[in-house]
Amino acid sequence: MREYGVDDMKLAVTGKGGVGKTTLSALLARALHHQGHSVFCIDADPDSNLAATLGCAEWERIRPLVDLKALIEERTGVKPGTTGGMFRLNPEVSDIPASYGVDIDGVRVLVAGAVKKGGSGCYCPENALLHALISHVLLDPGSALVLDMEAGVEHLGRGTVSNVDALLVVVNPGRRSIETALRIRRMAADIGLEQVAVVANRVRTPADEAFIRDALPNLPVLGVLPEDETLLAADCTGQGVPTAEGATGQAISALLTELSRLVN
Ligand SMILES: Nc1ncnc2c1ncn2[C@@H]1O[C@H](COP(=O)(O)OP(=O)(O)O)[C@@H](O)[C@H]1O
Ligand SMILES: [Mg+2]
């Protein structure tokens, strides 16, 4: 087992659509960078908006990995769009974060893009390259990883995230995101991922927090983020999440402290 530290903590963020996964990913990435860590993010949500949430004005011009057809073919040996071919199982990926990631004020972001899903898992070259990349960065001691994942739980079935240090499930006060969290926990257990923790987001009152804790008695609630007008405002102006101050900043620092305890 490798030595864990905040330095190279590998985090994946999931939860129901709209609960604040991308916001939390951006806040964590900014905070880790602010603390002096090297941070690499993968936006693995087909509806990619992590770069925009980090304040990248030119986010629409970022080419997602799945669109880099020549690269995919070169590395996997198979033309994108084909299935069932004999692609290399261990494509070279070590240069991809530096070459294809975009630097957003010190945080490096790679946009995965929408990988088509086929039946019981997609053995397409796009997916093979993405999996190889995620597996590579999960073992890279040189930087922290924040993986912003799609809504729901399907990706867990593919096992990509089974080696993260912690899977953070974002929930809001409300039944629907709780149901998703429970499904995610079951699927995480199925793939042997035990470090699952909840981050309660958009909490307005102590009753909101109590609701979430009561509804998820078997999952640790590692962080509680308040409803924060400045996050909504940042979304409207396109400035990106600030390196959080005030109550949100404190909540993020506290969450990082809890995470380093959890993974150590
Ligand atoms: N703690 C919060 N306070 C206020 N608004 C929030 C908070 N967290 C997220 N939001 C807002 O909720 C919306 C959805 O957040 P987002 O992070 O994109 O969700 P997801 O990635 O889960 O789909 C955004 O407009 C975001 O600004
Ligand atoms: Mg998102």
C-alpha cells in the first residue's frame, strides 16, 4: 500500500446531477493549489463544465480527449469509432496530462468528453485511453487528482475509480440526491471501494444537516458546505469559483483536513 498524503490525494466526486459536484471539484482543486500542491483535474462528465467553473473564459475551445482521434489511434492502435478491435491494453499516457491538460490559474485540467457507452461497458479505444490515463494518474505521486464525474453511478460499474483514495458523494438536503448516494454506496461496495464519504452541500440550517446525517447513517459526512450566494454569482459572471473565503472556505479546509485523516 502506498503512503497517502494530501500532496497526492486522489479524489473522485460524484452524486446526482446538479447537486454541486463540479462546484466542489473546483473548490477542492483551488484549495489544494492554494496550499501549494500540484493539482490535476479530469472532467469526466460528458456535460463538461469544470474548466468554466474554474474560471476559464475559453472553455468552449478546449478539445476533449475523445475528440483527439489521431492521438487515440496512435496510442491504442485502433481508429476511434470502431469497436472490438485489438487495441493495446496499456497505451502510453504519461505525457498526456502535461501535453493535453489546460492550465487554469495553476490548476491543470483535462476534459475527457463524452465517451459513448455500449452495452455492458464500452471497449472502444476512446474509453481504453481514458481508463489508462486515469489509472496512470491514480498512481502518480507527484500531484493531487480531482476527478469530476458524471451524475449517477454507471461509471462505477466500469471500475475506473476503484483505486481512488476517497469517493466523495455530494448530496443536498432532499430525498432525491440521498437515493442516488445510497445507490452509489452499493455500487462502490460491489467494486471494493470502501472509502466513500458524503459532502453535504447547500446546507442552510442545522435541520438540513441533521436531515442528511439521519438519512445516511452508514456513510461518514466528511464535509458540510453552506448555501453560498457567491458561488451562484460566480456561475453567473463566469469568473469561476473563488479560492473560497468565509464559511465555504472554512468548510473546504475542514473537509481537506478530514480527508487527510481518512486516507492516512
Ligand atoms: N453551496 C452552494 N451554494 C450555492 N449555489 C451552489 C452551491 N453549490 C452549487 N451551487 C450551484 O448549483 C448549480 C449546480 O452546481 P454544479 O456544481 O454544476 O452541479 P453538478 O456538477 O453536480 O451538476 C450551479 O449553478 C452552482 O453554482
Ligand atoms: Mg458537473
